[in-house]
Amino acid sequence: MKPTDITNPDYFHKVVDCQWACPAHTPVPEYIRLIAHGRYSDAYMINWKSNVFPGILGRTCDRPCEPACRRSRVEDETLVKGKKEPVAICRLKRVAADYKDDAIAERMPRAPARNGKRVACVGGGPASLTVARDLAVLGYEIVIYDQDPKLGGFIRTQIPHFRLPESVIDEEVGYITGIGNIEFRHRKIGSMKKLLAEGYDAVFVGCGAPRGRELDVPGRKQAAANIHIGIDWLSSVSFGHTTGVGKRVIVLGGGNTAMDCCRTARRLGGEDVKVIVRSGFEEMKASPWEKEDAMGEDIPILNFLVPKEVTHDNGKITGVRFEKVRAEYDAKGRRSLVPSGEPDQHFECDDVLVAIGQENAFPWIEKDAGIEFDKWGLPKLDENTLQSTAKNVFFGGDAAFGPKNIIWAAAHGHDAAISIHKLLSGGKVEERPAPGVNIVSQKMGIHEWSYDNAPTIDHRFKVPHRAKQEALKDIMAEVELGFDPELAFQEARRCLNCDVQTVFTGTLCIECDACVDICPMDCITFTENGEEKDLRRRLNAPAVNPTQDLYIGNDLKTGRVMVKDEDVCLHCGLCAERCPTGAWDMRKYYTEMTQAEHACRQQ
């Protein structure tokens, strides 16, 4: 294997698993350390720069960072009683939002004089708001259109207030509109061609996936009065148009929207609320914590049941009949659901909430507007630039590739803003700016480091919740109460500082094996070089995860190579402390993704 090129900005970025997994590449360990030091406003601004909505995401993010967290794969099961758990990265983000100081608004940027370029954003959700934030500070005039009276998109209309208080949305949307150069127009766009005719230099489409999938079974039309599309029903609740529901409610679907529907129904008078899903429990798309919260509110989840018929009495719904199925897998592991042969099951109900998926809908984009769509009705886009076949029209969020989540919408917004900025400033849209990278030694003395390298073995700390009976009485009462500073400090201590990297200099190494002896994970090996598959087997502890790199160091006097398995390294620094020659160093690596800043311009 060739020696590792640690000058490649992606190498150490990938080692910081949480940041690499985050679509917006938020510098997670850095803001967690700041929280541990009580520097909440600094932690908030790091998040705000990267993911735009720290208070919102700290409550609602799908947390792709947490399954990637190193902690959940390196802990000793005997010390944590068999339960390896990631750091509560998402809920620590909320801590920064909850405890930032009152002067945070003064740290927000202000728009300069306008540069003469105008950009329209269709849809007022997280993707459009990110585009607006990134471009407004460069002098662009941004006009955001939305059919709803307030900005926020599905963040405001489809996430229940008991999960996300409206005051948090108002605050963080306000930070963006407060930049200047951003105008909101409460208007539904009915024609792309007419919009382009208004003289905009670029258009960003961030209108989400606004159409819920229909239930197509016998009886659906006859009982339509009590069958509601989940996302539309949640919006109606959000705006106060719907204030009640029947006592017996069936929620169809296994995603997060279904979890929001069932929990909302409980608060609006539903006494017997159940979720019924066609897949198995483990295959449900809902986040594990969302399922736990629903079941914690006495909502059963019934699996492997496919709706077969809506039963009714002269148009008044009486229930839903289901076919029992089971999963079968072919030789390639593909699943199909087949009838189990068991009798159909009938569940009585007063209302049905249909949350079986969302679809994109672009009836307002004319066929001759120059924008091509694929067979699934999605725009044909360059995945990196988000540019459509109409060169000045860009898409992002759910409108780009179908339903995802808020953090993906923010990431799309950053990418689209870069593309728009490059297009309108004469650059090449396809050329993407490199991230800003800084790597600094943490050595303060021979055996003294500027960071805490003593990993704790604490269990993940639980976020306090409002008492169930109290929470179910008030649809506006936030259920999760968040960490207080003391709990936040204890949880922050669980972070392994994955951004503090072990850096090896072969010319200083005397091959004494002191680092090998002291490494608690046996992840360092000095051996003869070879092909990667062979090397992985020959290490002191075989490197079994091929998705994680091997760090190869050369320039050893014996001609051997140093091989370190990045998968299980604790970043504890014991190798650097023990090394008598300083061949090992601990260096803090900080990467920040470049946004639509002046650095993107052609010089």
C-alpha cells in the first residue's frame, strides 16, 4: 500500500466519523468541546455557520451523525453492560441553542449593498432559507415565495409544536431574514415561465414534496370524510383549522410523519390510537427514538398488515380491514411481502390518518419551461451543483431528490448557493471550492496536551421529558425538556475527540514498539508492506471494517511500514505520550466546508 497522504483534506475529515456523516459536515467535536467549557454562544455560531438551524435541528434532526459515532463501536461491552451508545450529538446541539447568550443576534452578519443580481426562491422551507442566508451576505437581492403566511415550510407546518415550539422557528428564521436583502412574498407560484419573466437572474426551487400518497383501496372514496392525508392533516392542526379527532384513530404508515400523526392524535382526543404498518418493526422508516416516543405514549405499533378495505356504513367509516403478510427474501436479499394465510384482521375506527409517503408535485412548471424531469417526476439535476437542464434554475431539499430531512435540505441549500454565486459571477458552476482546513499540534510539553484525552465509560445520559399525563393534555407543551448545563457537561465528556488526530513521522521513529505496547485497542502494527486485503489480516488486531482507512506510515529504517486501523483508534494520545522520539503527534484537525463566499469567485 502507498503511504497515506494526510494532506488530502478528505482524509482526516473522513476519520471524524460524525462530521463526515453529517450532510452539512458540521464540526461536531469542536462544538461539543465548547459546550463542555460553557461557551454556548461560540458552539451555536459554529452550528449556525454550518447547519443554519441549531435550535430546530437540536430537536428534530434525523441524526445521521450518531450511527457513525466512534463511541458506539469501540466501547467495551463488559464496561457498558452490552449497550454501546453514541454521544447524544443532536441533543447537545440543542444545548448550544438553549443556553446561548442574548447578544447572539449581534454576531449575525449583515447584508452589504446590493450587487444588482436578483434570485427567487420558491418555497419558504429550510433549503430556500439556507440559499437566502448564504447569498444575502454577498449582496444578492433574494425574494422568497411561499403559499403559507409565515416562512419555515414543513418545519412549521408538519412538525408538531410539542416537538418543536413555534418560538424556536420564529427565532431562527428571524436570524436569516434579519441579515437584510431578503424579502418574503406570501404568494403561491403558479407558473415557472411567468416567474422567470419577472427578470430574476436565477431561481431556486425548494418547494418540498408537498403531496401525500393516497390510499387506494375499496371504500376509500365512500368514507372520505374521515380519511385524512397525514401531512395535510398536520398542517391543518398547525394552523389551528383542526382541533379534534375521533376517539379511535388508525394511522397508516411507518415513517416519522406517521409518528407525528399518532402523537398529535393522542393530544386532540384520540383515546385508542394505533399505528399499522405493512413492513416489519425494524424495517420501519421512522427513527428509533420516534418509535420509542410513540410507544411511550401508549400507542401500539402493529406490523405486517396491509390495508385491504375501508369499511363503512352509508358513508360513515366503521374501520379498516387488513391482510396479514410475512416477509420473504430472495437469493439477493430483496424482500417481498406475501400473504401469511392467516385470517384478515379488522380494526374499528373513527378516523384514519394516511402517512404512507410523500411525492413531488410540479404542476406549476410548464413542459416547455426548459426543465426536464425523469420518469419518477423528479427534475434531472447535476447531483453536485443541483443545476437543472435550465441553467439558471436550481433545486434543493425534498424538491430535488424526493423526501429526506432538514439537514439534507440545508446541505442542498449551501451547494445550490455556491452554484448560483458561481453562475452569476462568471465562474464555472461545476468547479466546487475546497474546504478550509487547519491542523495544529496539541503538544504543550513533553507529556502534556491541550485537550482531555481520558475517555470516560459513562452510559449515554437521558434527556429529561415532561410527565406523560401532563404532556398529553397540551398539544403546545414541549415533551423533551433538553439537557441542563450539568447533564450537558457529563454527556459532552463522552466525546472521544475524533478530530484530534494521531500523526506519524516515520523519519523520527526508532521502531521501539512502545506505541504498540501501550495502545489500548491494538490498532498499531509495524510490519512488512503488502496489498490492503493481506495487510488487514496481518495486523495485531485484524482490521475488519473495509469502509475505514488504514493509516500507512513509511520512511522507517528497516523498510517496514507502520499501519494503524482508523476504525477503532480511540484518539487517546497514549502512543504520542509514550513515544520517546516524538514520532507520534496529536494534531487537532478542523475542516469547514466553503460556502458561497467571495473565495468562490474567479480571481
